Amino acid sequence: MAARDARTALAGAGPPEQPGDAVAPAGAGGSAWWLIAGTFTRSPLAITGLSVVVLITLFCFAGPHFYHTNQVTVQLSLASLPPGRGHPLGTDALGYDILGRLMVGGQSSLELGVAVSIASSVVGTLYGAVAGLAGGVVDAVMMRVVDTFLAVPSLVLLLICVNLFKPNLLVIILLLTLLSWLITARLVRGETLTLRTREFVQAARMMGASGGRIVIRHLVPNVMGIIVANATLTVADAILTLAALSFLGLGLPPPHADWGNMLAHGLDNLFDGYWWQVYPAAIILIITVMAVNLIGEAIRDSLDVRLRRR
């Protein structure tokens, strides 16, 4: 997948280049971040992806305030109506308006994606930075823990956990966070191994700075670009994973909706001619994931000094 390829490339992107040195302490490289921002805004794909994500977010969160539908009570008298007046995209087998369902389902999908991205970035960044800064036995033990979790098929582990716990939005966020922070930890740890030998880190140690201060004030700001790029890709992965769980019947329980369970329920009626119960959810899911991946790819390219225009 594009998201996995982009993560692989992130490992070689490195922290932002600073004038006069490969890496400088936080606060000394404002111009480097302007270069990154300039490269990002000059990318047509980045602007396209960002525009699509903004439009979809407005559609999901502002749309219900203008297009009022009943997404709680089953209305069998309105079941499986084709697109037409009053229901632009038709209704599903339970009588829910498809257009309104897309808005409500998008809220769950986007909230989960952003929450998993933020939580996994925080945990993975701190874990990877501590492992890289400590080095030696501590680093070896901490990274073997990461390798152990990465060796377990994530979908299998998710299916087991979802069956053990009653699924709701918070439980699924926690489960996906437990699986998503591992990649962030590896990326941050790899960059930290390089940064810890730099002069500004050595100077901070000589001045008596604690390990926590070095991590927070010096290491994390210098790998923030990679963290942001990986976090963007994590949003897309989390949305797809929720869709997969819902498609298997292990997602959010009714009356909660997301694009995955809309697909699952719609496929039951697809071959009966009710195409509108499948295609809208599939199209908006694909468009959203592609747009988020475009943003992640653009951020990754902005971090590559070879692609920056000075």
C-alpha cells in the first residue's frame, strides 16, 4: 500500500536541514520549516488532498446542521427507497437516509482516525526517543518489545481483542493505538540514534540537562516533520481498519454508523439492484483515504532536501 511505502521512505527523510549544520537545536531552524511549508504548498497533489479533506470534514460535521435526517430510529416504511426527491441518495434497508448516514458515519471514521493518529504519535515518539537516547541494553530491550508486537498479525490480534471486549469507539481507538504506535517508535528511534551524537545534544548533556528535557526540548522538535508525516498516514490506516472491522461485523454497534458498516449492510442488497446502498459509501471512503495519503506523501517529499526549492 501507498501508506506503507511512504512510511519506509520516511526513515530516510531525516529531520529538517538547518543552515550551517545538518541539524540544529529547536528554535534555530525557523527558515527550514518555511522551506518545508513552501515545498508543501507548491505541490498540486498536496493542495488537492488538503482541499478534499477539508470539504469532507465540513460535509460530515457541518452537513447535519443543514440536512436534517433521522439516524436513530428504524423506519421500515422508508426502507430501500431509490434516490429521488426527499432522499437524494436513497435509503438503506432500515430506512435510514443514505446521504445523512454518510455524514454521521464520516464523523465516527474521522474522529477515530485523528484520535488514533494523535495518541499513537505521542506514545511512539516518547518511546522511540527514550530508546534511542538511552542506547545499549535499554534500547535493545525496548526495541525487541516493538519487534515482538510487529511480528503478530495486526488484524488477527484486533479480531481477538474485539471479541473479548464490547466494541465501542473508545475501545477501538485504544486497540488501534496499541498497534499503530510501533511504526512511529521505530522511525523516531532511528532518527534519535543520529541526533544524540550532535553537538547541541552533547552540549545539553554537558550543561546537566536531564534525559527528559533532552527528549522534549531537543530531540522531539527535530523529528517533528517525520512524526507529522507518519501521523497523517496513520489517519488513513485507522479509517481503513475501522472499515474492515465493520465490514466483518466487529465495528461500532447500532445505531452508530461508519462507512465500513454501511458497505457491509449494503452488499447484502447489492445484487438485488440496490446499488445506492454500496457505491456512495465506497466512493467517499476511497476518496478520503486517497486524499489523506496525498497529504502524507506531500509532507514526506517536503522533508526531502533534494526536492526543496530554495
